[in-house]
Amino acid sequence: MSTSAPKDPSVRVRFCPSPTGSPHVGLARTALFNWAFARHHGGTFVFRIEDTDAARDSQESYETLLEVMRWLGFDWDEGPEVGGPHGPYRQSERFETYRAVAAKLLDSGRAYHCYCTADELEERNAKARAEGRTPGYDGHCRSLTDEQRAAYEAEGRKPVVLVRMPDSPTTCDDLVRWEITFRAENVPDYVLVRGNGHPLYTLVNPVDDALMEITHVLRGEDLLSSTPRQIALYDALREIGVAHGPTPRFGHLPYVMGQGNRKLSKRDPESNLLGYREKGFLPEGLLNYLALLGWAIADDNDIFSMEEMVAAFEIDRVNPNPARFDIKKCEAINATHLRALDPGDLAERMVPYLQAAGLIEGEPTPAQRDLLAAATPLVQERMVTLGECVDMLGFLFAGEDFSRDPADAAKLLDNDEGRQVVKAAHDVLASLDTWSTEQIDEALRAGLVERLGLKPRTAFGAVRVAVTGRRISPPLFESLELLGREQSLARLAEASA
């Protein structure tokens, strides 16, 4: 274990997703590591929206991003909804800034216009490959004369803006992967602005990092290849007076792998963050698991709170090797957090799922809240996600809409033996003077197990399906008490008919 580094309140990190598609677990893991790093140091967490791709970005995705960030419990010091001294924090609102910076880069000679067509570039790349040279932009337009530029423009060509890369290697002291050197021939000049004047990620990302005074860039390993480009551009931005501080420190987080040891993609079912919320994963449980995808609080401890993570988080403890997403472990960690909740808190968190299933309409009534509070301890040790409360507790709130699982009913109830067992249960329970768990337990054991000679599993299985609708439910006797005499006897009578 590394020794704890001194706290640095000057730390400024950013989380800058694009509002395209549904948020995924890799996105949340990146947000988590940036947030924990900033909070550990008492620094600043900047939330920035990179929405320069009008064809793919959408307002719906933007609003979903904010909703998911709030659901996960992230707070940000600067960004949408909270503002800050370096706003605006949506790149679509910063185009004038990018145009001005591109003009300064051109005036300084750190960038230049390129008039090459796609066909010309591909022809030269094909020739390079045939001659055993590394393909890539060959600097064809680096030193055009005024006459050459005028000739290209007379043809109607719209130039792109390229940055001049250094002719020497670029070295990055990566916070996760240690020192990495990129050879100059592998990092050719690259495009900053399209021919239509639209700025690209390659320009806007470093410009915003410079203007927002970002000190550390923690991002996915898939962006490692862009690092030498951004280091070179940062040097150019410093030269023209746009950047005033040192180049940010980079740390590239390991890939998250899915099934078949391939990188987890947005299309993979286990990648969709909204799916985890719909199933009822706790934010703290999901974040605990995501933290383990490349980091560990201790060798013998997989369960921790976000407060504990913040206190312990050191970026040099991040493992550079790919991390495999294991849904079973994710569920187990979530279940541990769910069982540690105060029962009152758990009951409140289950309400939206019961509402979504139509079991509770509007705000719960006092009677419904009391019933849920009484039932919660019966299922807390059995649940993995909040969404399971619908199947486990739905029978208590269904009323006239009560139904049984067809497969469970066919197996245990819809036969002569099942109906006989349920009728016997109805008869012994109807004679009770007191409707309590203890009296129900005693009556059913005496009437079904001792008198009829049935095994408890056979006797109670049919009764369970009759009153709860499922083979798997909270403890039977407690369930009958909560359901009440009237509804319990009515369901038993109907099932035995």
C-alpha cells in the first residue's frame, strides 16, 4: 500500500461526458474516480458537458445525464445548474471562444490551414504503407506559399486547421501507467477545426481544460492516444496566452471488460446505468462496486461507504490492468448495502417501485405506510435490489387486483392435493380467535403437518401460493398476519374452490 500523499486543495478535475445515448457504467466509474479524487484533496469537481456534435447530442440525453448524476449522489462545485467562474459549462455555448483561440493559433504559426482532400490524403497514406512507412498526415500543407494557398482557394477548397506537432518525442508521466513516451512519427499533425469552421474535440477539450484551470485529467484508457496531442496543444495555448498554468497531470483508467473478455460497450445490457436504477440498485451499492473496477480500499475489504472511499482514495492505487464487470458480485455488494439500511429508510426507498407497479397510487396512505413498515424487516434479508419488493410485497397491496404466478400455481395449487391442503388451512385458520403470527403458526402446523401428516414444505407451499401468489415470499405466518384475517381467508377459500 502506498503512503498517503499530502492533501492538495488546489486540485481541479473535470468530468465531461457527451449527451449521447444512455449513460453507462464506464461513464459513472470515471465520474466516481474524479469526484473521489477532488473530495479527497478538498479540491474542485467540475462538471462539463461536451455537446459540440449537433448530429448526435440531444437535450433528452443532457437531462438524463444530470438526473443520473443526482441519483448517484454526485455533487459538483462548478457546472450546469450551479454555475461557476469559468462558465458556461456547455461547449455548445462556447463556440466564440474556440474560434478566437483557433485564430490565435493560426496567427502564431502553431497551427496552419490544410487544403488536402480526403482522396489525396488516402493516396499518400497508401503510398506510405506500400513503402513500409508509418501512414498519417505528412505535413503537405505545413509550408504553403501565399500563391499556393490562393490557388487552392480558387478551386473552392475549404481548409481545415491543423496543429503543428513537435518533431521530437512526447513524454507523459501518467498517474496510473507511469512514464509513457510517444514517438513523433506516430503522432502526426491533426485537425482542430473542420472546413466548415466547426471546432473538434481535439481543440475544445484542451482549451476548456486550460481556461477552467484543470490540474488533473482522469479519463478512460481509450483516450490515451490523444494525450501527446493534447500536451503539444497545451504548450501552444500557453505560448499564445490562453493557458497560464502547467499542463494537467494525466491518469488513464483501466478498461472495464464485459463477457468474453472484451471491452464493455454502451450496447451491452450490463452497461446501462438506467437499467440499474430501474431494477432498484442502491446508488451507494452500485458506486461501491464500480470503485472496485480498478481500485481497492484494502486487500480484505470490498464493502465501504463513499465517505470511506473519499478518505482513502489515492490515484496511484488505481490498477492499470483491465477490470472485469461481474454482475453477480455487483448484486452481492448491493445486497450488503441494502441489508445495512435502516428499515425505515429501506421502506421509503421501496415506495417508488410499488407506485410504478400500480400497487400504491399517489402518496401512500398512513395505513399503507404502516403496512410497509411492518413488512420491511421480513424481506430486508431476502432482497438484492429494491425492485424485488414488487414481487415480494405486492400481495399485501394488490387488493382486488391480486393474481398468482401461473407457473407456481400450476405446480402447487391447481391440483386436487393442493386444493385439499388449502381448504384444510382455511378451516383451521377460520376457527382462530386471535389473528397473530404465533396462533397462525400453531394452527397450521397442527392442522396440516400433525393431523394430515404432510411435510411442512408440501403443506405450506400450497398455502403460500394461495395467499401471496408466489412460491417465494416473506415468511408465511408473518405474511398471513400482515395480510389480515379477511383477505387471507378469502384467498384461501377462492383457491380451494
